[in-house]
Amino acid sequence: MSFWQFMAAVNGYVAANAPDDKSLDETEIDEIWDWMNGDRR
């Protein structure tokens, strides 16, 4: 494994296991669910 492959694996590991601070809040989830079910306000 080259250095670059190792660093790509480390970056992927960090991205997959880091806390996600960009997640949707409950209001956004409800709005998307309503939109998907045809309740487009």
C-alpha cells in the first residue's frame, strides 16, 4: 500500500466515523416527509 492509498483510507475512516454536525433537525425531517407524501404547502 502506498502512502497515498493509506492517507485516502485514513481520510475515509475519519469521514465515516466523525460526528455529523450537518444532520437534519426534527422540523426539517418532518417537512421533507410531508413533501414526499404530497402535502406540499
